[in-house]
Amino acid sequence: MPTKKKYTNHLPSKTTKRTKLVSKHPIIIHISGASGAGKTTLGNKLKAKFGAKIIVKDLDDLRAEFEKLNYGPSWDYTNFDAVKYQRYLDDFILKQQKPLILVGLNNMFWWHKNLYYNTHATHKYYIQIDNMQVVKQKCLRWITKDLQDLIKNKDVLADITENNPKFVRLTKNLIERECGTKETLKINEMWDKAYAKQGYIIKPRDNIFKQVCNILTQNL
């Protein structure tokens, strides 16, 4: 396996592009938080309240679009081009004509632990939530949604009988990752410190919703 390249926070954008981003978008709000903290739910609430007046984009969806465009269905994460993805993110932001709400983690700890992609946010929030609630929500989401999506894959279904050791190993790894308390607490602690250091406002989800609503109402 190739040696992982080490990255630092953040990948730089060109000064001219940064100037364009800030001047064109006086409001770029990034809402991050631990997996299962309710980032997508919060984004959906804002979209329901403000409708077509704002743009809400889930960073997981944006990354998936980038992966599909550049790598196709089968690829190795060690080949992920971080610099190219930052440019893709920058270009997406430049295309928007309305206040932009980005929800989701801008860190892919399982690939590049120390790299936080630059969202150019003018307002930065991190959802404060009890760690054990995160464990519960992550695990329930995996059982009710991700696992259901997984078993729709014909290759996965074939592995149950044709390569059972592989199926059991991969399923076990997923359970440990999504439902394991030790790993979740370790990652959450890392994010708590990293986002605080980057100047994110750390508040419960409802408080963030109210504050973002006030910002948008005053500027729309």
C-alpha cells in the first residue's frame, strides 16, 4: 500500500480566488459536527424555512459528486487528490449566487487525518452533542440506512455465501467503526479540539439553528 501523504490544515487557495469568494459571498456558513450529530437535519430545517432564498449543500454529497466525476465506482482512497478536491470545492462556492450553507465535516480523518478542507466560511459552527448520543445515532443510522444500502449491492450479497469470511470481516469492521464507543469517543475528542482551535462556535444544534436564522433574516 502506498504511504499516505501527510497534510496540514488548510490547503491554501490562491489569493485571487479567496478574494473573489469573500467578495461574492458575504455569507458562507459552515456547520460541522461529529458523525450523527444532526448536520444534515439542521441543513434540511434551514432549507425548509428559507427555501429558494438560500443554497444548502451537504459536503458528503459534494465529495461523492467529485469522486464519481473523477474516479468512477471503483477506486482506492490512497489515490484521492486532495488539492484537486479543494479546487472543486472552491469552484462550487464561486458558482453560487445566494447565501450558502455548507453542512458536514470538511475533514476525512480516515484518509487525511490532519487536513481540513477550506470552506471559506464567514460563519463557522460546530454542533455540541453528548458523545454517547452520537454513538447511538451513528449506530442506528448504520443499522436502519447504511446496512440496508449495503445489502442491496449484488457483490455483497454474493459474498455471504461465496466468500463468507470476507463478508463477516467487513461487516465486523463496519460495526466497530459505526457502533464502537472507544473509536467514536477518540475521533470526537479530536474534532472537538480541532474545530475549537479553528474558531468554530460550539453550540447545541437548536442554538445554532436560531443563530443562523438570525444571520440569514438580517441579510436576505
